[in-house]
Amino acid sequence: MMSRTRRSFLSASAATSAIGTLGVQTSWLPNVQASELQVPNGMVQFRPEIEPLVRLLEDTPRQSIVDTILAKIKDGVSYRELLAALFLAGIRNVQPRPAVGFKFHSVLVVHAAHQASMAATDQQRWLPLLWSIDYFKSAQATDISEGDWTMAAVDETRLPESSQAYAKLDEAMAQWDAEKADAAAAAAARVLSTSSLLDLLAKHAARDFRSIGHKSIYVAGAFRTLSVIGWEHAEPVIRSLAYAILNHVGEDNPANRDAEVDRAGRANWELVPSIAKNWGFGKRDPQATLRALEGLRTASPTGASLMVKEMLNNGVHPSSIYDAIFLASSELVTRQPAIVPLHAVTTSNAMHYLFQNVKDESIRLWLLLQNASFLAHFRDAAKARGDLQEGRIEVFRESLQSGHTSVDLPTIFDSIRANRKQAAEQTLQFLSGGGSAVDLVRKSREFVFLKGTDSHDYKFSSACLEDYQFIAPEWRDLYLAGCTYLLHGNSEKTTPLAKRVLEFSFSS
């Protein structure tokens, strides 16, 4: 529980946006010692080398956070330290309830923002991270208004023996028992290998369609972030992951029910033994990709995974199936450029990462089946929202045969958001005519830095620009063309935050 003094301070300051006051003169702060920043009793405490910076993010009012952090950067704080502090501050202060989304996007977006920073020019490199810090302050304010949740220190008396950590965590996750899972997660983080932790959490995160894929997104993003900031910070992150994965707010225990959102995950475990042992060594086949794409347009969640099973048993390489999954997610964006199809892209990105990195072959296979099932769930969820247009992503190739003149990058970014279909056609024309995909991707990221105002801007762009590289050459340009429906262009205003940071001098 937070102290009354800290609660009152944050409540009074959190409602004011940093965006409106970015012109405030930068204040130069002295270094803060860990001994000066002891956390309130009962709150989880991070490692002493990062705790002071986390507290600075937590306690600085939102209206001055950007200038405060700019001063710390100029004073020598490293990018890696700031990334770690941001991630941990979100984990301690923002509850993944009532869903693993909404305000919790302040945590989910961190790795996407890091990806954007790493691809940026030197002048723009701090922008995604500073945007994420300001966004954290907004999410922190929302959490305070919803009850002021804070991650508690682990109860050491409840931790299982080290030798039982894996089994106890697996059991608690299967039973949807958050209290037992918290203690087991702390023990597991101390003794298990990274690969064992990923295997265990991935199979539970991807089992259900609650929170439209955010559980898988969180596991993938958290493990990737830990690989950057250091695995010494793993324990609170693994605890947070277990808590988020077990979210089923408003429902009875899913272990005792046969809910639609759980059904495909259970059925797909039953399919795994019936798939050929050499399933990962088939042939990459463009025609198989088209057949899978066609199937994903109409199949039920269980029907989609049955289709994948048959293709694998007939010698199709899983990469050809993933090409179809990526294309289907991009196509869904063109049919309904809105929040649900956006998550078809970001969830497929996360599940593909898990598929690539888990060690257990049965979990890898199950993740592929699940990703196909999730595409069917996303399609049905988009249809339920209404205004899901008819359309096939292949239609953009018709623009290549219509006699259009060559297209340059400025023309594309003039069309993005202003005329989505035209932008997609122009993107395909540009790339098919020998235009540089590297330049297009770089410019796309730059527009996110300058125009992005929402966590999904970072999550979506990072996902589609990364997955572009994994798709077979005959499909990748078509995939990116579809994704332009939700990228940023010239018609949007540069944000005040972007202007403020670009005007700041990081030199001494």
C-alpha cells in the first residue's frame, strides 16, 4: 500500500499533461542516492542500482517529467538504465486488470518503443523512450484513480523449494491460481533457465483469446526487454507476467469451464501428437501460402488449426503457413483499419517470436496451430464490431498492371491516412519498381516518432516492419502495402513532444 503522502502527491500532479508544458525550462537535478529512496513497506523493491531512477519516474509530476529526464540524460544517465527504470516502474505501478491492455499498454509498449529507438537516427533516438515515459505517467494516474494498485513484495514464506519451482508454477498457472503462481514465479525466476521460463509462460499465455492477444504480446515483449536491460531484473518481471496471464476478470475460474476463448487452445494440444514428427522440415511453397490464406478467410478457430495440421502432414514448411498468417493479418487491417485487426498483426508478431524461441518442439508446434486459430478469432471479433469490408489483399497487385507512373516516397507518405487504398497501391508500385524497402521502412519509423500519439502506433509499426523481414520475398511487399493502412503520413501534425525533444541539445 502506498503512503498517504505519496498518494496525495501523485494524485495532485498526475492529471496535468506534460505535452502542454514542454516549454518549461529544464531543471538540473543532483544525483540521488539509493539510501534516500527507500520504498514504502510492503512494496516490491528493485535492485539498488536501479531503484532510485525508478522512484524518480514514479514521483516526478507528469508536467515536469520530460524536462526532468532530459536533464538526467544530459547528466549522464544511460539509455539502458532509463529503459530498465521505465519498464520496472510500469510493472510496479500499473495493474494488468481489468484486462491486459488499456492502461497496461504503458508496459506492453516498452519493447516496441525500444525497437523504434534502435532504428532511429541519433537525433531521434530518445524520442520513443521519452514518449513512453510520459505515457507511463498517464497510465500511473489512471491506476491511482482505479484504486492505486502496487506490486507487493514477495512473501518469502510461501516460496516452494527450488526443485519444485517449475512444477509448482506450471500447476498454479493451469489452475488459474494467482496467489500460488506469484510465489512459484518468484522461485522459478531465481532458479530456472531463460528457456525453461519462456516455454512455461508461453504455453499459458497463448492458450486463451482473452485480452485479444495481449498476454502473448506481454511475454514476448518482456523477454525481449529483459535481454536488453539484463536478467538481473527478472524476478519482478516473471511475477508480473504470471499475474497478467492469469487475468480472467468477470469470469469464473476458466479451469472449470469450457469457454469459447479457451476451446481452440485445448483442442490444439490434442492435435499435436497427430502431426508428423518431421513437421519442421517441409518445403516452402507459395501455392500452399495462397491455400492457407484462403482458408483463414472463412475457417473457424478449430478449423484453422485442422487446416494447418493437414498442410504440415502433407510436407508444407511452417514458414509458408506463417506467410499466410502474416498476410491474413495485414488483409484484415485493410478490411477494417481499427483496433481488432491491428492486434491481429501485433499478436501474430508476438506468437511468431515465441514460436521461434521456445525450445520444446511440442510447444512450438502448438503455438503455430494457436496462431492460426487466433486469426480466425480476430476475424470473427472484427466482424462482430461491424463494418468489416470485403476484400482480398491480392487486389493491390492490380495497380501494377494499370499503367501507373513510378511512385516516390513523398507521394506515398502524402497518401498514407489521407487515402489508405491509394497509399497501399503506391507502396506496392514503389517496391515493385525497384524502390528501396530500407528507405521506406526508415521513413515509416520516422513518421511514428514525429506523429505517433498512442501506444498502438509504436506496437503496430514495430510489429509489421519487423515481420516484413521474415516473409518470403514474393509476399513481403504485399504484406507491407496492407500495413500502410495504419502507418503515419504527412497529413498528421508533428507532436509537441517530438518538437520539444528535437529542439533539445544533448551535448554538454
